Amino acid sequence: MDEIKVPKGLTNVIVDQTAIATTDATGNLLYRGYKVAALVDHSDFESTAYLVVNGRMPDNAERKDFIDSLRKYYGVSEQVQEVISILKEKDLMRSLRSLVSLYPYQNTESDKLMLEMAAKFPEFISLSYRLANGLKPLSPIDGTFTERFYHLITGKIDPEKARHVGMLMILYMEHEFNASTFALRVTASTLADPISAFTTALATLKGPLHGGANSEILDFFNKFKDGDEAVKYVDEQIAKGEKVMGFGHRIYKRLDPRAQQVKAKLKEIAGDSKVLQIAEAVENRMWERKSIPANLDFYAAIYMDTLGISQDFYTPLFAASRVFGWIAHYKEQLVGNKLIRPSSEYSGPTGLKL
């Protein structure tokens, strides 16, 4: 068979089919055929997670069973808490990656194991942060997945803010063959277990080009006293040929609808704040000069800060959302699986002699 040359980074290359998510011709992100904008406004995190994992919206009984299935896996053993306390790893993504890899799970059957892993993400994240910083673990509360998660990362009980966190987590839940998902599918294609595949996916989130940038964007905004100073910085970066954080996406060339939805929610809860004014000035300048739209991370950082969430948790929150997309992709990869093993074009020397 003749080899096919493709662009570096697989830009615009279709490598497989998926029924989980896509972006339609008008720029709407769809989960299983439903517009994500509608899911944010009319669904909730648990129902959307069920949809992504199982391929259909749940009825009331299915939603309850799904929530109960997650709930029975809540909690982390004292022995594991002791290990976390000894490690005192302040890099939450390193800690999360290690805990997901090493945790002694109850289940061996893949579907149950993956739900158990997803259910433990919030506590892995909370315990890693608190024990590394000399804080006592928080006693988990009853409530929805996002109410519980919000409490574990802020120490506060606030159903309304937790609802807003749930909206953001829906937007982060799934996005086609992104870096973490494709890495997971490569690992799954070897028939490796879910633990190995999820660890692979988590490793990609250490890089600032996928997920890892959202924890740095708030610092970027806080450098500027006003929009004029921010616009001047943008012009300087463009003149130097440097990137501006929070801009550009492989899929969205004119508008990232997720970013605009978060901006709209921000205005609902925070009004026209100073940081939002700066963000909009940067967004407008980047579009004026380079025609590059703001991506989801650009406004998500302000959104999480407004909800009282520390920057330490920004990328872990991404992971705790995307994990349900990973479950769906792991399952889908194994249907008609074929090992993902591309070829390469050698560009090194030949004919060398000792």
C-alpha cells in the first residue's frame, strides 16, 4: 500500500470516525447530536455526562442510577491519604496522574472501573492540594457531583456557584480528537487497560498547548492596569511574532462558541468587571490585528476566579470534566479496534560507518 503524506500535527486529517462529539458547519459544538449551548442552559452535569458516556439522554431512573453509581465510589482510603501526605506533591496534575495510575481500585471490569476512576478525581485533587499545603482533608458533603466538587476545592457550600461550575464542566467535557483524547485512543488501541489510557491522557495536560494554559491566563490579565495597557502588550507581542495566551484553536477559526458562552455567563454573575474589560480589549485587538478568536481557556480563567476557585485547580477541573469524554472514547475505540500506528518519513543521515 502506498504511504500517504499528511500535514505535521495531523492538521485537517480525519483518522477515524466518532459518534461522540463534533463541530457543525455553523460552529456549534455537539455532544451526541445535541448542541452544547443547549445542554449548558437546559441540562445539568450528571445528565450530560450520562449522555456522553452512554450515547443518549437519561430518563429520571437512569440519571439516578448513574449518580448512585458514582456516589458508591466516593471516598479515598486512609492508607492512600497517608501516601499523599508523605509525598506532599504540590503540582496537582503530577499528583492526579500518579494517583490515577496507582490507586487500588475495587473494579476490574472496564465500565465500572472507569466510573470509579471518574468518581475519585475530585477527592484526588482536593486531598493532593490540602495535604501538600498542611491543611486537613475536608469532609465530603452530599449533593450533586459538582456541588461536592465545588466544596472539595473551595471549602464552601454554595449550590448556585456549583451550578455555574457545572456549566463550565459541561463545556470542558468533550471535544472530538483533542490531544488528551487522541493520546488515550492510541493507548486504548493497544488494548491497554483504562488506567493506562487515562494516565496517558492526563500526561498531555501538563503541556500549555492543551488544558495546561488555563492556570496561567489569570496571571496574564492581572499584569495590566487597564485595557489600553493590555492592547499595547498585544501589539508588542504581534510585532515580535510571539503568541498571545488564550488565543487560537485547531477547530475554531472565526469564533469559539464555548468562550462566548462563558463570557455571557460571566457578565450575568460579575457584570462589567475590570478584568472582563481588559479581556474584551485583548480579544477585540487580537481579532482586529490577527483575526484569531479567543478560546475557551481565555474566559474560563476569569470565570473560575469569579466563582472563588484558586488557580491551582484550573487544569485539574478541566481533567475532572474531560474524564467523562475519555470514558466514551475508550469504549468507542475498542469497537472495531485497530492499532493506531502511523508511519514516519526518515530525515536523518544514512551510510554512516564506524
